[in-house]
Amino acid sequence: MAVCVSILDLRKRWSVYTRQGVHKLTHSAGFPEPNYTDGTGRVRLWHPADIAVYEAAHPEVTSEAEKYNKIKRAGMAARMGKRQGRSGA
């Protein structure tokens, strides 16, 4: 039987995120589709290689510093968007 990664495994690997944060990430665009889902959709399992590719593209899931930088960049982008929106009014 192949080894798979569960949502609980992801919570352990991505300790910089809360339970809700991991849930949100696994349902976001760009996250790999699970290799297995039970009939209810509550149990989802991913292939480790798919998760490794996602982690390589999204270092913020494993690094507190990268998560902080992502949040900081998003806040700056939001402020810049508000400033540009006001100047055009």
C-alpha cells in the first residue's frame, strides 16, 4: 500500500498554520487534488510527491518567516490598491 498524507499530517508538517488555516489552504485554488476521498468528502489523502511540489512553490507553509513576508506583502498590496483607487476618484 502506498503511503499517503492526511490533513492531520499536513497540520503537523505546517505547524505555522492553525487547523483552520490548513483547511483553507487545502481547499484553495492551486492546491493538489486529493488522490483519495471517501464518500462523505471528510477523509482526503494526498500523494507525498504532490505535497512536496506544493511546499516547494509555497515556502510559507513550512516557514514562519516566509509566512510573515507573505502577509506583509499582501498588506502592502492592499494598501497600494486603496491609494490608487482614491486617486482616480
